[in-house]
Amino acid sequence: MAIVYICQEWRAKATDKPAYPPGLKPQRLAAGFVLSLAPAHVARQIRRSVGLPDTPGLLVQNIAVPGPASRAGLQEGDLIVSAGGAEIRSIESLHEKLVEARGSTLSLEVLRGIERHVLYMPVDEPSAV
């Protein structure tokens, strides 16, 4: 069974068992969905440091390939600014949208540099344990 891990500034690889600091529990979201995301305050600092507009959102640092997010077109360096029509300013808000979209498709609005893209990502039901 594949498990989704979304944790601030911790990387998870599809082929490795991710290591997490003590007390940080990974979140199960959907089958095959593995991402590493930078929180909004870090994403804003990174964007400012390279001359991009200071836009809130979650910065994609690492993505499982193959996986639903990569098949939808999400790439490392993308800034997730909305999901399902709602602004995304925290990992928790993205988690809520992923849970709501289980078994269907979630629209993601991302910034790739300064260009806006809308991606459609299928969110599978989690497998039974």
C-alpha cells in the first residue's frame, strides 16, 4: 500500500522509507501521492531571493515519479497557490482539499515562475490497511 506523506521541509522518496524527526507523524492522504513541500513563509523567501513576486503558497521541493501529481503535470519548483478553488497557504489547507477530493479529481492552480497553470490531479481512495 502506498501512503501519502506531506511534511514541512522533510523529503520522502517513492522507493525509500522516509525518515521523520521524533514526534512528527506522516499524514495519510491518498494512494501513491508523495510530495515534499516548503511551507508558505519559506516559499515566499525563496521566491523573493530569486527575484520572483512574493506570492503565498506551498513550494514543491520533491515529487514522486511516477505518481498522480507528476502525471497531472506538477513539477519541482511549482508554487501551489490554490486547490479546488480555495487559496492554499498552509500544508493543512492542502491536506483538507486532498481529503475532500478523495475518489475524484482536484484542480490545482500553480505558479511556474510567473506563469499560472491549472492542473487536474486524480486523488485515489486510500487502500484498506
